[in-house]
Amino acid sequence: MTALEVSEQITRLRRVFNDILQVSDLARLRSTVQKLEQQAADPELWQNQERAQQITSELSRCKTKLEKLNFVAARLDDAVVSLELAAEHETAPDSAQLVTEAATELQELEQLIGELEAQTLLNGEYDEYPAVMTIRAGAGGVDAADFAEMLQRMYLRYAEKKGYLTRIMDVSYAEEAGIKSCTIEFDEPYAFGTLSVESGTHRLVRMSPFNSAGKRQTSFAAVEVIPLLPEASTVEIPDSEIRVDVYRSSGPGGQSVNTTDSAVRITHLPTGIVVAMQNEKSQLQNRAAALRVLQSRLLILQREAEAAKKKELAGEITAAWGDQMRSYVLAPYQMVKDLRTQHEVNTPQAVFDGALDGFLAAGIRWRSLRQNAGV
């Protein structure tokens, strides 16, 4: 990359970053951090555990965003200095090296600024809430169950890298390998806005380890993400509309993890929605957690029905996307590609290890463009 190309890239990134700063309102963000720090320092705060957790969580989120903005600003300035030094000593032996260093710095900055740009688009009605993700094995037999477990690990690794608090709320293990389904809570502000773009059908293509002939196998798994809404925002559910079943929690191989019927399965009779919880030791705790997730799902279902009715009345007809939204190809070549955004990488193992930032940022931008276009 030439010095001119590096200079043009710096100008472009600076322009995008300035837009991010304007939307983020740096002065307001600093003021918010200061106020939250004062509230967090109040010794009486922890008398209300729920309120204390909200304050500390919001403080952590705001400080992380502020630190990232300051970090990107400093690195942009460093890249400018490197380029200026290269221009001043154009004939010096290390001039080309300074340009190369600036170009390398900009590649990393491009990714960071892209993530920040996507985060500024998280302004939907439910984007700020924590999320509950359900992964289900689809077509593909044992490979699909194994793929579902691979996705479970992928999202947990992503959350671990980001410092998200996670909780596996329910797991249904398959007989031979993998899982039939699992439900994971991501207890982090804006987790729903970030992870909701993962909803859809995921496809895996690989040489099956479960096929004695070593043939290539295609399998599918479905991912559903809903916001975990505050109890005050949820819908009321009459007892007559639900059926509650209790059973004994179990782990891989059918081994009991406790000796009481503490696991709970709630079926909403009018819609057929089923929610199961077995993470807590107490049946009452599992029932409360399952009911909260069911209420969130019903509220989202209600809002979707209202939106669909409005589109019908307006006579709007939109093209439907196919079942498959992302492909993970391990054979005969290596690639992960999102079919909505066209974002792709050639390192599937890194993706399965939680490297999802590029896909999430591209998905958030894609969703924003569709919303702006009224799709």
C-alpha cells in the first residue's frame, strides 16, 4: 500500500469515526459515567441488589464504550503521525517501514471502527435488553445434533471473549452425540440487539465423522433469539392457558443431576409454545424462569402479529428469504459465509471459537438498511 492510499484510508476512517463520535455524544457519555460512578460508590446501593446490579452493569457498559472510543482516537492519531514521519523522511531507509506500519494499524482500526459503527445502530425497541437464545438441531440426524452443540460452544466462546454473563437454562441431549436443543441466557445490556441478527437457519457442510464411508454431509440447526424483558413489560398469562409438567433434570447419557423433580416444562396451550428449564435446583425457580421466557416470547409474538397486520392492511408484499442464512463449509474447501450480508471468512475454526464480530457487525448494518428501506 502506497503512502497516498494510506492517507486516503485514514481520511475515510476519520470521517466514519467522527460520525460515530457525534452519535455517541462523548460529553454526555462522560457525564453518564461520572454519575454512575457516584451512584456505585454509595454504600447504601447494595441494600437493593437488583438496582445495584443494574447500576454496575450500565457503568461497565458505558466505561467500555468510552475506553474503546478513546483507544480508537489515539490509534488514529498514531497512524497519522507515522504517515507524517514517512513523508518528512521520504528518502530515509525506514520510510517504507513507517508506511507499512501505518497500513497494518489501519487494518485493525477498520475492524474496530466497523464494530463501533454497528453498535450505534442498536436503537430498536428491544435492542437494549439481555437475550435468550435457543438452538435446535434440524435436518441431518446425528450431524445436526453435533452441529447444534458446535453452535452452542461458538456462542458461549463469543460471550466469554466479550465478558458477557451467560447461563445455560436448559439442554436436551441427543442419544448418540450432540444436543437436540439448548437455551442460553446472555445477561448483558444490548445482548438482544447484537445477537438477534443470528436468528435463522444455519447450515454445516463437512466430511461427517459419524459416516463410516466418510461422505460429505449437510446438516442444519435453527437459532432463535428473543429479548429477556423486564417483568413489568411482559404479558399476563392466565393459569388456564398453560400446562406445567415437572420432571427430573438430566445430563449427558441420561445421568440424573439431582434426585428431585425440579425441572419444569411449561406449554402455552393457545399457541403451542413450549419452554423448559432445568438450570435451577428449585422447581419454583425453574418455573419462574420458564414463565418469564414464555412471557417474553408471547409479547414478541403479539408485536409481530400487529406488524404483520399493518403490512397486510397497507398492501405491502415483500420477498421472503430462504431458510438458510449462513453456511459453514469445512469440505471440500474452508469458508463461512452469511448469505444475507455476503460477509465471509476462510477460517471456520476461528468462527467456531467465537470470532463473530465481523458477522454481527455486518448483520446489524444489513438489518438497519432493510429497516430504513421499509422492508
